[in-house]
Amino acid sequence: MKCLIILSHLMSKECKLGIESVGRCELAMNLFFEGKYKFILTSGWDYREDCSVPISEVVRSYILNKYNVEKKSVISLPFSRDTVGDAYYCLGFLQESQIKEIHVVSSDYHKSRVEYIFTKVFNGKAKIKVYGATTNANNDLAVLLHEKESINAFTKTFALTDFSSVKSIHKTLSEKHPFYNGDVYPKID
């Protein structure tokens, strides 16, 4: 069995998905109708102070309103604050499932980082394949440099993490990652 994961990007204060988020949804749904997926996971928290709806829910609603898909086939995971969180919370959700293959949809410039992080976090528990929706940012040197720097930051932050242990991943996330340890956003439990 396999599942499809859509990594959210941005939305407006009116909870309207940005062009990159829409592109990710469109690519994901093309894959969904071509492949045999058990379900779709959408990820992303309520990052906007001027909008109380998590972006994972906005992506889920977008899909359910635009496509003929059963509600139970699209599951929102509203906890992740970044790509590391996407991988961690998806792992937690899928840990007891029979899913052996995961297809992750992001943007073209973000593919390498997504593949690196998801492969590390899932640690052989599932085959990872990443798809990237086409963007103009794929040729932006500043964006590509940021991606490389983010991979380096992940590697440094998680250097002593035992990826075979969800508890070890959680410990690193909650103690060392600034988006989860209280430095930037509230600390996770």
C-alpha cells in the first residue's frame, strides 16, 4: 500500500491557497487519480495569526471542493511547522499502518531537501518518492542556497539523533529545533 502526502506552502489571511500550494495540490491530484493510493495526507499548522484555520485543513477543503474524492480519503495533519515536522508527524501517523511506499508532493526547488529529510526520518520504514510542482523559484539562486543551508541545519541539529527511534526524533525536535523547542514558536509536548 502507498499514500500521498501534500506539503503545504502558503495561504492568505482569507484562507486562500497561494499559487505554489495550488500547484502542489494539482500535481498531487494528478498522481492520485493515476496511482493506487490508500489516502492523501495534508500537512501544515495554523501559522497565520490572522487566520485560525490550519493550512492542512485549507488544502484538504480545496481538494474536497474541487475533486470527486471521498472525505475519508483526505486526512489533515495540522501540527507541522516545517519540512522536518511534516516528516515527523507523518511518521507518527503512519507508524502502525501497512503503508510501504510514500509519495510526497512539494515544489521543484524543495525536492532534494524533502527527500533527504523524509528518508532520514522514515529510516527505511517506507520507500520515499518525492515529486515537485513546477515553480519559478527553481532557478532562483537565493532559494536554492536557502535549501542547501536548511539541509545543513537539519544535519547539524539531528546529528546525534537515533532515527530508528521516534522518541529520539521527538527529543531532538522538542529540545534543539527552534520551531518546536520554544525559541520561535511554542514548545511542543
